[in-house]
Amino acid sequence: MTSAQPRVAVIGAGPSGLYAAAALLASAADTGVSVDVIDRLPAPYGLVRYGVAPDHVKMKSVIRVLQKPFDPAEVHFLGNVPVGREDGGLPLDVLREHYHAVVHATGSSVDRALGVPGEDLVGSVGSGQVVSWYSGHPDHLGSAPPLDHPGVAVVGAGNVALDVARVLAKSADEMATTDIPDNVLAVLRESAVRDVHILIRRGPQHVKFTPAELRQIGELAHADVIVHDDDLLAGEGPDRTGIDDRRQHQNLDMLVKWAAADIEEGRPRRIHLRFLRSPVRVLGTDGRVSGLVIERNEVVDGRVRGTGEEETLDVGLVVRAIGYSAEPIPGLPFDEATGTVPNEGGRVMRDGEPVVGSYVTGWIKRGPSGVIGTNKGDAIETVQKLLEDLPNLPDPKAPAREDLLASLVAHGVEAVDWTDWLRLDAEEVRLGGARGGADRVKVAELAAMIAACRGT
């Protein structure tokens, strides 16, 4: 039975974790709950910082909402604190000694595989690696994809595929006005990429792009958009019977327009939209991607099947953007099929019974779906379950904040707090001013991030 001031740790400072922290804070007047947000990196904001494309400045503005609990210091930030990792940090069972409850909001960061021969060749990578690289994630500092070949294939029919294609199709000067790190900008300046092929296994009426994302590739100053659709968009376009989604109609309107134009304006790069195409083999020479064999599909009774008709794309890089899965959390159950922690409304379940004091929110709870805002309602649901349980949760062994800080030191963890992050934030803004035209430039190397946090 809880007698001490309730203490909750939220692991993960991305949108799902910060929405959970805000929901907990909203209950503080009644519950007296104290909240710590813990992240293994020195910088907060998770997916917004490292998953939203650098040129999506408006989408990143959600940070102003996410940071609100920290500004009056109502929620404590502990960055540079790995939890439950085999390569070091604070063991999860030790963390649990300091809190009544722990909310896991660690997301899904593992790229799903295509399952085709040759996928393990150099130059065959997941979109997560590429996005993390150009977004300046310290884990991917040296993960630059090979951009020394004119051809690139991006497999996927969602916004991530469009993001990767758009960034690779933009000029380095265009990207210099974003927060993209200097080391990434240097690689983009040397890029030999000229043709980016987006491979979409279904037809134009089934794409998962949002109209705003799709429209952006049609507005690129240095890339033509070429539609390969087997004449599905000719004349009046594809049959729209049964399509009630406004977004799908908007997508089709754009695609029909682009297909009808059929004009290349001679821009230096091209984005090819290839519908009803799936990869079947990645070709390689000396261990490196040298081409991609794709098969034409057909849709019969709503199901996609290959026709046996194949062609080979001349590419040196294959990026799969077909979804993500989560890494198991040591000490918690994990469903390999869904890539999530089994739960009921966010309450972690093992063999039909709740795991006392353990909760999940975000992608680790529901799988990689939805947009940033989806995490708000998701977090509120989880926090409601936690608050229902709170009166009956056992008190932690070491409830004082000083006890936690001592445990961090004992495990060799040098945490940074919100004031430290603000120093790093200011340094990135300074670097943006020095580059000119950018609001900030990300510091991507972990030691440099820590140094900026310390003001050294």
C-alpha cells in the first residue's frame, strides 16, 4: 500500500513519454505524484528530434508543447541514462527500487526485413538507419549510406519512404538551411544520386502517403517526378468505387495530374513512383549492392500476387521503409509477432496477470502506427490505468531522489538534467547562426553533446 509520495519514472523522452509525463502531472494536485523522465540520450524529444525529417520544420514545432512540463521544473529530466541495456547503464530492477511505477515509452527502432535474397549486402539498409543518420542520432554517426551510385531504390508506400526519397533528391544547399549535422551535409554534397525509385507493391489508390507529404515531392526545385503506373492513371484514372477516404482522393488527384503531364523538365534528379512493383532479389558485386530485381504485381480479389514479369533496376543503394519493430525490454514479456509488450490498456501483462508497477505507452504498447498526436490519447489511457493501481502499489525500497542519484553514480552513469540540456540547446542554436540560414545545427557526436551540456 502506497504511503510515501508516489514516484513515477517515464523511460523515453519522445512524444509518447512526454505526453505520459504531462498526463501524470495533470493528476499531481490530487495524487501528489512526482515524475522523472529518463532517456538514454542527453537530448529529449526522441522521434521528433531523430525521426522527423530535417526539412519538416513545422512538424518539429510540437516540441513547444512537449517541453512545457520541464519549463517550471515540475517534471525532472535525467538524460544520458541507459536503462536495462546489456551494454551497461542502470539495470531495470535497480531502477524499480526507486519508483512506485515505471512507464516504458521506448518506441520501435528495429527495421523490418524484406525477406529477399541479397538483403544482407553492403548498401542494403533500413530506413531507420538512414533517417537516424541524416537526423543526427549519435548511434548512427558513422552510418552514412553509400551515395556514390546514381540509382537508389526505396521500398515502401508510406511517409517514411517519401521522406528518404525527398532528402536524397534535394540539393545540399537546400538541406543546409535545416538542422542537419555538418558531417551529414558533407556527405550529401558529394552525393552521386540522380534517380530515386520508390517501389510500391499495390496500385495508386492504395498508397499510405499523406497528401501533404506527397505534394512536397512535386514541389522540389531540383527533382522531376515520374510516374510508372502501367497506365492505371490514364484517362479518368483508377476506379474510385468504395474509396471514401478524402486523403486517398487527394493523392489520386495529384498522381493523375503528374501521370498526364508526362514531362521531364530537365532537373538534375528524378523521383520515380513505381506502382505494382515488389523487390525479389538484391544483386551484388564484391559484397556490395549492384542492382535490384523487381517483379510486376497484380491485385486479384484484393490480394497482391506476382506475375512473374521481372526487370532490373540499376541501383547501388536499397532502402527498405516497410515498418519497424521494437527491441525486447529485459525483464518484461515481449510478443515477437507484434513487436510489442503484452498489455491491457498500457498495463503490462504476463500470462494474464499484471506486472505490478509496469506500464507501456506509444509504439512499444500498440506497434508502429499513427502520427505524433496519436500518442497523446494513448498516453492518457496508460496513465489512467496507472492511477487506478497507484493506491495499491508497494512503496519503493529507496524513495528519495538522492538514493537514485547515488545508484546512477554506482553504475557509472553520468546523468544530465534539464539545465544541462538547455546548454546543449543553446550551442546548437549558435551553430545554426554560424552556418547561416538554419535555426540550429544538431550536435551529433555523443561526447560533444555531453561537453556542450557541461559547458566545456
